[in-house]
Amino acid sequence: KERDKAIAKADGLQETLHEATELVTKLETDKRDLENRLELADREIDKLHEWKEQITEEKNELEVEVEKLRRENDSLQNAIDTFEVAFEYKDQENRGAAKANGGL
């Protein structure tokens, strides 16, 4: 009778050990899966950082180009303004000469 109890207890312990082993195996598999996912996420984060750096560089380059274009635009506007003033002056000069010559 004692032997039967001991065998039953050993069988129970064997079953518990088997269940615990299966659980540990499942947990190890889950851990590896999570580690793989984390590694993939880290790679994606690295890619995003690289893209952010590239975008920032491109943005800075575009800002420099915009500033160049602004200066060029200002220069062209100054040239237009100078031309308009010179044209207006020449136009008034021509009108004055025409008046002096009896025209208009």
C-alpha cells in the first residue's frame, strides 16, 4: 500500500515535471520570438533615424537653396526697380524735350 502511494505520488510528480518542462519550453520559445521582434523593431528604428537624418540634410540643403533664390529675387527686383526709375526718368526727359521742341 505504501508502495502504491509512492508510485502514485511519483507519477503525479512526473506529470507535474512534464507540464513544467512544456511550460518552460513554451516560455523559451515565446522569449525567442519576442527577442526577434525586438531586434526587428530596433532595425526599423535605426532605419527611421537614418531617414530622419537624410530628411534633415535635404531640408537644410533646400533652406540654403531657398535663401539663394531669395537673394537672387531681391537682386532681380532691385534691377527692375532701377530700370523702372531710369525708364521713368528717360520718359520725363523725352516729354520735356518734346515740349521744348513745340510738341505735345
